[in-house]
Amino acid sequence: MRQFGHISTRAAIAKKKLEDVQRVIIDSRTEAADYRLVKRDTEIMLEAERLFIVQKAKINYLKQGDRCTKFFHDLIKRNNKRSALLAIKNTEVPSDQELVKSGNCVQMSDWPALIWMVSVEEIERALHYIDNDKAPGSDGFGALFFKHMWSIIKKDVCEGVFEFFATGKLLR
């Protein structure tokens, strides 16, 4: 039975062991026999530590994210700073005629493609473009969950997407 306790300590020990093996290689100018094994173990431990920290942050967000706490207000402050408009570089705003002349407009022949209903295949393709550890909403379920459960939830997800495109309203 494997133990996963104190993952940060175990990652630090693995990193130190890899550094020691690398020093031996540099000092002796020959490759240590166990270098690849130690390097692989270190990479596994560092990835496990990263995933642990990501999971811990998601749990913290789910617990504290919507409550009126210091954590919530700090999130709001951070998001406001992130989306703040600090400066406008080009103060010249083109008129409608200039914009049309520049050719940066959608052609009438392309309009139907913009309002065309999305297909199940497009929804599935879009899902697979999302990184596995990204959470698409406040539900806390990452894209990996949706990918693994796709055969079960496909119909409901697609109905929600179709309804959004039909009504313009997103379900909560």
C-alpha cells in the first residue's frame, strides 16, 4: 500500500536526491546508473505535489469563494486589478466609414455561419480543447470530469448548449 502523506516533504527529498545524483555525474564526468530512475521519480513527485496544490486551491475556492469572507473580497480585488484598463495607447477611434474601408468587417455571405446552430461534434471537440485541470464554471468540476463522464452527461450538456444558443440564456 502506497502512502501519499506529506507530499511536499517527499517532493523535496526526491528533488534533493536528484541534485545529489547530478553532482555525482558532474564530479565523476560519468552518468550514474540510477539517474533516469531518480529523475523519473522526482518528476512524478513534483507533478503529484503540483496536482495536490491545485486541488487544495480548488477546495479552498469552493469553500470560501462565494461567502462574504476575506478570501472572497481578496478574489474580487485581484480580479478587478487584473481587468483594470490602465492606459489607452491609440486615442484615435476610426469612424464607421474608415472601419468599412479597412476591410475588417464580416461579409454578408458569412453571416449565416455566425448564427448556425452548433453540432454535437463541435461541442465535443471544444470540450477536448480545454486543459484537463481547468474548471469551466463554479460547479468545481474540471474538464477532466466532463471528458471522463462524457458518455453519461453528453445529452444533458448538449441540450444546455443548444438552449443557450436558442435563447441566449445560460443555466446556473
